[in-house]
Amino acid sequence: MVPERRDYLLVTLVIFVVAVVNVRFHIERYLRPARAIFDLLGSAAARIVTGR
């Protein structure tokens, strides 16, 4: 049974919103500590740690 177009779009929209919220949560959670470590170590030390 093929779902109606409206149902398909609604489910797609819900999945998209959940993904965006999830990404924003992880950025908020991990970016601040990473930035603090970068500021503390400096760019040269951070490149050595990450191998870049």
C-alpha cells in the first residue's frame, strides 16, 4: 500500500526536523569544549593532536 503524498511529506518533514535538532544539540555540546581546548593549546598544538 502506497502512502498518500501528504503523509509522506509529513513524515519526511518530521525526520528532517529531528535531524536538525540532533545536529544542533551535538554542536552545542561538543563545540564549546573543543574551542576551549584549541584556545588553550594553540593552533600548532591542536594540529599535532589531530594529525592535520
